[in-house]
Amino acid sequence: MVNKQKIDEATGTKTVGHEWDGIEELDTPMPRWWLLTLYACIIWALVYVVLYPAWPMLNSATEGVLGWSSRGEYQKAVAARETELEPIRQALVSTDINMLADNPELLNEAIQGGRSAFKVHCVQCHGAGAAGFKGYPNLNDDEWLWGGDMEAIEYTLINGIRNPDHAETRFSQMPAFGRDGILQSSEIQDLVSYVRVLSNREKQSASATRGAALFETNCSVCHGSDAKGSRMQGAPNLTDAINLYGLDRASLTDTITNSRYGVMPRWGHRLDAATIRMLTAYVHSLGGGETAPKSEERSIDQAVTDIQAETPVDEQS
């Protein structure tokens, strides 16, 4: 290879000075428009690093003389949206929750806001479609342990379920009939047979007949003689096909033997009142929402709630 610059006769352009097997490379100058664009980009980049955040530092970056940041822009957008929503929030909080359905426009705003809040705070347990998982209830059906009207749902959201640090939490505790030695293994199996008969999972049998007697003695105080449960105590209806932990024999055996202790966090100290009301409206709208109970029924429920609130948690358990 020979390094020798010369002028190419065909084009009049200087070569770069090297040759390989008779092939030479031309040193063609860049087009003027390309050079001007390059210089403009360099100037723009220098101006940018002065005006905007650019150079990474140990814990942050250079701020730039304009003080602009994407985080700041986001915070401005959020603040503007919060200002826009404030009248709706105020209207939600000031409206009697049992009268919310009388204002369709406000109810729709609450449902939309609740849908967004649900995706942030609730999907981890109840799932994106609110269908739940084993041990986490499906919010789309009409099976409610503590009540499915707006007021009941909001109370559950505010106070949670089985939060021992909060006196007003929803609280119930099923005995661990096997672990605590209340029933023998054979008796538990009889109870399992009876519960499965109640939910049409098994046909009547001698085991189920014995289980019916055991149920009346040990379980009816909470679930009722008809096994339809009690919302005053959060005792589930055992006569339908819905069961939080499963209706197969293994799951029922585990439930009766060891009990269950599902916990829902209380949101009253984490979320503002408007967001909780939005969540209430959204959950109520999913398909299982109920109308508010009559005043007579509500007074009974409130009395039970007051008793629970006044009873120390250790006595409740």
C-alpha cells in the first residue's frame, strides 16, 4: 500500500493518499448543507446543556438555568388536575352516601375516579377485574360478608377487616375446631359432608346427617340454623356455591380444622374521604351492589357496630 496524495484526473478531487491493488479513495468534501446542519446541532446541544438538566451527577443532574424538569412538569399537571377535580371531591364528601345514586352525573364521576384508585390500591389482592383469588373475595358477585350497600362498603373500606390496632375494624373469628381440640377428625369430616350437601356438592349421606347435628351445636350460633350466615358477624352463607377458600373436601377440612383469618387493610388513615367514597361507588357498581337497608335494619346493624367498637379486640377474639 502506497500513501501518496494526488488529484484524481476524472473528478479533480484530491485522494486520501493510499492505494490498494490500484484502487484509490477520494477525499470528497462534505456538502455545505451537511456541515451547516452539523454546526447547528453542536450549537443547539451546547445551548441545551446550559438551559436544561443534562450532565448526570452523583445523586442528581445539573439543573439548567431555566430550572425545568420532567418531574416538575408532571407535578404541575397533577396539581392542575387536582384543582379541576376539587369541586367534584367536595360534592362527593358533602353528599349523603345513600343519596349518591340520586345524582347520576356525580355518581358517574365517583365511579370513574374509583376505577383509577382501585387499580392503584386494590388490584394486588382482588385482581384487575375484581374477581379475586382464593382467600380474596370476588367483588363482582352479590355475596357479601358484611353488607353490600354503599354505607356498608364505605365502612369496610375505612375500618378494614381484622385490624387489631383499630377498635372500629370489622372483626369475627371462627374457632379452629381441629387445632384447638374442639372436634375429632371424624366429626370434622362429618361437618365437611354436611356443608357440601348444603351447597349441593354432595348427596345426603349418613356422614352428612351426623354433620347436621354437629352443625346445630357448634356452628349455627354464627351461621344460623339455616346456614345462610349473618352479616352482623361476617359469617358467610354456606348454602350457595360461593366460598372464599373453596368447597372441595380438602379446603373445607383445612378451614374447619385451622380456621381462617383473612385481613383487609383499613384505608381510613391512608386515603382521603373523597377517594374512599369513589372506591365505594366503584365497588358498588361492579354488579353486586345493594340498596341501602331500611332504617329499622340499619339501626340494628349500627347497634352491633357500636357494640363491636366498644369491645376490646382481645375480648372479641
